[in-house]
Amino acid sequence: MDAERLTYMANQIGKFFAHKPEAEAVAGIEEHIRQFWEPRMRAAILAADGAGLDPLPRAAVERLRLTARAPRT
């Protein structure tokens, strides 16, 4: 799946969570991507430059990026 389509999908998820407080929305978007996107989709959105992402999905992808780099204990 290309980055443009994944960006669209992430923005749609962001619209679903937009009515929630920012921290809760970002966490919800991140959790949705983590649970429901297959690993190749997650890798592709992380590899993309983030162009076109709305602010909430952009923050969620950045959180996902940070947790993906964190060592597992």
C-alpha cells in the first residue's frame, strides 16, 4: 500500500478521534494503528515523511515511531 493511501487512512482514523482530548486522541490513533494495521503498513507509514498527515495522526505516528525504536524489556 502506498504512503498516500496510508496517510488518507491515518487521517480518517484521526477524524474519528478528533472529538476527544488531544492526548487521548493521539493514544487512540496510535493504538488503532498498532492493533489493526499489518506490520508492512506500519513500517510504510513510519518510513514516509509524514507529508499530508493531520496534526493528531502525525503525533500518533511519531509516538509509534518512538515506541518502535524503544528496546523491549
